[in-house]
Amino acid sequence: MSASSAMSASSKVNRRAFLASALGAAAAPAAAQTGRDRPNVLFLSVDDMNDWVGCLGGYPGVKTPNIDRLAQRGALFRDAHCSSPLCNPSRTALLTGLRPDTTGIYGNSEYWRPVLPDVTTLPMFFRENGYHAAGAGKVFHHTAGFNPPDQWDEFQLQEFDDPWYRRTEWYPWVKKIPNPPGHPFNGMAGDDFAGEFDWGALPNRPEQTYGDMAAVRFGRDFLAKKHDKPFFLAIGLWHPHIPMFAPQEYFDLYPPESVRLPEVPGNDLDDLPPVAQEFAAARRDEHERIVREGKWKDGVRAYLACISFADHMVGMVLDALAASRHADNTVIVLWSDHGWHLGEKRHWHKGTLWQRATHVPMIWAGPGVERTGVARAQPVELLDMYPTLAELCGLEAPRALEGVSLVPQLRDPSAPRRPAVCTYQANNHAVITPQWRYIRYRDGAEELYDRQKDPNEWTNLAGRPEHAELKRELAVFMPRFSARPQPTREAYDFDMDSYTYRLKSGRSKPGG
């Protein structure tokens, strides 16, 4: 049997095993739990954090002791991926349990509520099942209109480190101030770098005054209290999202001479199809200017500093839980909404279907997690969090959810899984298995990478005839239909006080 035939046969067997396992898991309900027997949930997120975390090994020497400690006492999913490499579609997918292809939410400007008025989001699901739902920071997308107040029993809005930049129509709760002295702090003056894409240590700003610390304080105060019913507590940290601001002590963890740049071969983009070139070129001017002005190491250093600052704040919340009466009865899940490029493929930001943009930390700990300290190697999705939390808490999940519970893997690290799927904009998908990443774009163009031999995804194998059958098998897992993109926020008159949306005259109604 040829190597190609062996791969094909193995793939078919694995798919049958996955289907049998998934059906079996679906048929076995969680143990019945009622009232106070149900565990609490700590839903703890960071933003734009890729795999530059100690336990994931994405950057040698990164300092993330608290996240690493959680991985040791829980279950690290080493190969977790977002449903879409952009904030709003990723968060909408994981919080509604529905893929971007189902909802038509592909970008950061598409309100989910007018499109999905009857959907039961994750915090609403817990409220409807007798939980107290509380949150702070960036959980849903962070601009006005994305976090309806009826999702929560209590919620504290995101506080920002850069109120001088924030647009008041998008953040009506923010008091805009004049640009501070020394801004932009990365020394790159001009329109592009005077706004959100900045980095540095804010002068005369103690750690406790940074915006994310308000969410940390909310979480710590909440955990210190006695609660009469189980709770779902979501703490959403902004870091290491741009602007990459952190106290100087976190920059000092990474002396400039020790900072390593991503390796970017000169011919890395030569074997990419045009649509992939288009995604890689988005905001290329920023990457080129960073390189031209000798700021590449500074930007990488700032990202590392913000990762370590985020890790410190994660540790503060985890320590508060450990010191509380809720320590032994709380499910913890730590996650990031998507990854982040720092020059790979000559690209900064997210918005691609490559490893750097889709791969994220995801760690589970607490009740229901067995074989702690043993990493799970299966590709999984953030979309799987909703059904997993429902099962761990003994609740019946909504039937429409498109993720698959991770409870089999939390019990048995070797339990099989289906491949992970990621979507960016309409009709562009990546299928991820332990060995392969197969990307197919809206025009039929393709990429195929052997993740074991080529972890940097430098060699596109899609055009090789020996992989034709493999591509057909992987394509089975791609969505068969992609909803049309929904209207953006510019199509609506949104009222923050009543939290209502009215389509402007002449605008198309939301739809599939």
C-alpha cells in the first residue's frame, strides 16, 4: 500500500472512530445535578494571545508562571483554535455556540443581537438555569451594542488604558481626555501609530491604575463574597491586545538584547494563492514601517511584556478563587479569542487562517477534569466550550450548538476528536488535524501544510497530486453553506440607553 493510500485508509478509520465516539458521548448525559450541587464557573479570558505561553512553547523564555501553573493543575489543550481569527466573530461564535457561517457574523462591525434576537448566549444559558451571571471587562466584543445588559445579573464595562484614543460613539461610557505627553509611546508618530497601535510603559501609572485591573478587582471582590446560588463569573482581560501598554517591570523581564524576532524567509509568500496574499497584505504598511524604523524588536518586546502582565492578572484572579469558599466547586476555563502575528508572513495583527492567528491557549481545571497535568493533544475549538460547560454543570445544552463537548477528553486525554475548523470571512475555511492544515478559499484556491514537518507553514503542498484524496477527505469537515455577511453597525441607529437597534431607511434587513 502506498503512503498516500495508507493515509487515506487511516483517515477514514479515524473519521469513523470520531463519529462513533461523538454519538456515544451525546447519548450519555451528564450526572444529574441540582441547585447548589452544581459547580460554579470562572470564565477567564485574555485577548489576542497566541501560543507565546510557557506551557505551549511558542516563544522560548516567555514568562507566564500563573498560566503554566493552571496547566499543571488542570488540562491544557495544546492544539486549540478559534472559530474565526478576529475578535467579534470569534467571541460571538463561542458565546452563541454557532459558527460564523451560520450567523453571518464575520467581522468586528456586525452586531449579533439584531441578527440573533432569540439566541441563548452562554451567560443567558446559565441565568436561565438558576445561576447568577456576572462579568467584567471584554467578554463580548468591546464596543457599544455587543454586550446587551440582559445577558447579565451584573456587569462592569471595560476600562481602557487609552481614553484619549477611544471614539465616544463606540464607547459612550469613556470620558475622552487630551493626548498625554510623550504619546505615542513607541516613538512612531503619525496617524497610523498615534491611535490604538501603540506600545510602551505608561508614565506615572502604577499597576493598579491600568484598565484591566478594574476587571481583576471586580473578580476578586465577587469571589470573596458568599453566594446563595451557583455563579457564572466572566472576567475578560484586554491584554495583550493593542495598544500594548504595561508597567515597566514587565518590559524589564525581556532585555532588548534577548528579544528574538520571528523567522520570516524571503520567499515565504511565493507559493500562496492571491486571496492568501491579500490576507497577508492587510495593514502591510504597518509591518513595513515597523521594520523600516527599526522597531520590530520593540514591538515584540511589548507583546511579551503584555503577555506577562496578563499572566500576572490571571494569577491574581486564580489566587482570589483559591482563597475563597468557592475554590473546590468551581470549573475554570482560561482562553484567548485568537492568536496574533508579529511579522510572520510579513503580517501584523490577526485575520489569517494560519497557525499564528488561529492557535490559542485553552486550559480547563476544577470539577470534572481528570488526569490533571496531562496535556491534551487533539485539535479542538473554542466553539466547544459552551457544550462542555453545560455538561460539566449537569445542564442540558441547547440543541442548536455546533461545538462538541470536551468532557470525553477531560476524562481521557487520548479520546478521539473531529478536526478543528476555522473560518475567516465568508467561504474561507481551514481544517486542522494533528498532522495537516488544509485551507480552501472562496475562489477554490488552496493551501496544505504538514504541521509535523513544517510547523511554520512555509511550504504549501496543495498543488501536489499525491495529496488530492487527502484534501477531499479534509474538505468534508468544511461548512457546506456560508450565510451572507450581516449588516454592519453603520446600517443601524443604535441607542445605548434602551439598547435597541433600528435599521436606517433603505438598508437591507438582517438575514441568512
